[in-house]
Amino acid sequence: PANRRYRGPIEIPKKGGGFREAFDAHPPLRQVQTRILDRILRAATLPPYLLGGVKGHNYVENAAWHAGSKVLLGEDIDSFYPSVT
């Protein structure tokens, strides 16, 4: 099971105070994840409209890119990120 591949939860301090709960991958899984990141994901060329979670970009740029769009899709991510209200 996936829960045996991770350690945690651990608490990481937030800049604004409080803590964020996170899980740390055990070394064998971390090695696989690092290889995927280095060999596949970092080499991928992303379209300009993908800004969320991309290093060097932020939610303000993401909102500006989509401002004035005729259609806007809002996805409920609450079940994936319990800290999102």
C-alpha cells in the first residue's frame, strides 16, 4: 500500500504561522520520483497557459492569463487539499 511508501505525517512551518502537514517518501520511492522529475518532467515544454505549480510562476500570473476569458472552469480541489477552503 501507498502508506508504507511514505513517512509522516510531519509538520512544516508556514511563513504566515501555523504548520502544514506533509509526508516524506522513503528513499527507494524518492529515487524513482527524482528520476521521473529529472528525465521526463523537467525536459517537457509546457504550453504558456500552464502556470499553476510551475516554478517561477504564481497564482497572480495564472489569474491574469485567464482574465477576460469567455469560459472559466472552477474545479473543486477541497478533497485533495484539506487546507483549501
